[in-house]
Amino acid sequence: MPTLTQVSLAFVQALLLLAAAPLFTGITRVLRAKMHTRRGPGVLQDYRDVIKLLRRQNLQPPAAGFAFRAMPTVMIAALLTIAMAVPVLTRAVPIPGLGDLITVIYLFAIVRFFFSLSGLDSGSSFAGIGGSRELTLGVLVEPTLVLSLLVCALLAGSTDIGAMGEAIATGHVRSAGAVLLAGAAAIFACYFELGKLPYDMAEAEQELQEGPLSEYSGPSLALLKVAMGFKQLLILAFVFAIFVPYGSSSDTSLVGLLIGLAAFIAKIAVVAVVLGVVENSVARARFRLTPRHSWFGLGIASLAFVFYISGL
């Protein structure tokens, strides 16, 4: 059974990530605006948008079903569970047993499934197209991500996320080449998941990427806006916990947790700048060209598996 300290740490880090989600998306929007030499919105604009939406009426299409109505709650609940399972401030999983690699992957899959299903369940053909696009992207990206994480789990001898990160941090893996290739493949796949250019549509809800959101309004849309940024933060935290666990605390002391928090903020800041530079250096790609790019990531993950077998 988890201790009170472990449960408290899990809840605190989940709430911190949830509260910081609009700030993260706001910072990325400001970076994009600065690189376009325009003023753009403020860093806190997403908080203001959420507050404004919470005051609006919650409307639903007449043909909407259970999946459409339940999706915002299911998405936030699944993401909060992931936030309590992924090591953020410490190297160890906050709640033992919850931070299993397979469990976290399935929770992310549930988020994608309900997000796509809500578009199909809305009764809107446009939202249905957006949901189909999301499912297609998952089919293209998830094999790369799963294979790269499988290589790390085999090298660490465990599917526990904390154990995988600890093995990589301490160098207790027999194939450094496999780790580097698996990390490159996982980062490549996560870039798809973050929804950045060139695999992104425009920010407007009328575009296909956010098609499932086009029928939501009011508090439901506010929840989903927060959830989208929350998911991006969790994807980054997930990658950090396994491939870049450096700086995270090895214990639950107050000083260690503060150091772990500072290290996580520094990693997020560096990634936000890198993402901003990359995103504003490329043009939007046609969606039908995405499979060609995803095969490149799958090839890197397959090569990592070959390196693991050969011990390179």
C-alpha cells in the first residue's frame, strides 16, 4: 500500500501540472508570436480564455450521444491519473504500481480514443473528419513510440517508469547505442503527439486537427482547452522521466523536491524554446505525407531493437 507521503506527492504534482498547462501553452504562443515579429497574446491569455468559457452556456448538438458528453470528464480524469503515475519531481514513481509503462500507454490510448470518438458521436460530419484524422495519426505514431519504449524496458529489465529512468541515469544498461536510438525515436514520435508544425493544423478550432472540439462550448470547451495543454506537458514529463531523468530528486525531502521542480522547469523551458524554433522553421505539411515521415521514426526504433539484440 502506498504511504500518505507518496499519495500526497502524486496529488500535488498532478495538480501543479494541471494548473501550469495554460501557462505552458501561453508561453509557446508568445514564442511563436515573437518569432513572427508580431505582438501576439499575453502569457496568461489561455487562463483568461478558460475563465471566459466557464461563464458561457454549455451547448450540445441534438445528435450528440454519451461519448460526446463524457469525453471532457474522461479526458481530464485519465490525464490526472497519468500525472500521478509519471515521475516528475523524483526519479521513483510517486505511487508504486501505478507508474507501469503499459498502464500509462493504455491511459494515453484512452484519451485518444475518447477524443476521436467524441467527434464521431457529435453528429457533425466535420467533427467526424477531425476524429478520423486523430485516429489515423495514432496508428502512424504509436508503433514507433511503443517499440522505442519496449527497447528501454528490455534494457532496464522492468516496465516500471522509475526503474527505467534510474537504469538510464546510472548507466546500468548494456547497450548505450540502443538507448540513444530509442530516445531519438521516442522524441520523434512525441513531436507528432505534441501537435506541432509541420504535423499541425492552424490553432483555430475550425481546422481539422481540432475538429472534434468544434461542437463543444462553454465549460466543456474550457476543460478540453486545459486538457490539450495538460496532455502536452505530460508527454514531455513522460519522456523526461525515462530518457532525461537527470536533476530529479532521489528522495522525497523538501530540498530534493524543490531541486527536482527546478530541474523540471528548466527542461520544459529548454524544450519550449527548441519547439518554438523548429516549429517556426518549417512549413505545414500535407497530412497525406505524414506516413512517409512516420516510417522514418519507426525505422529508428527498429534499429534500436537491433542494437539491443546485438548488444551494441
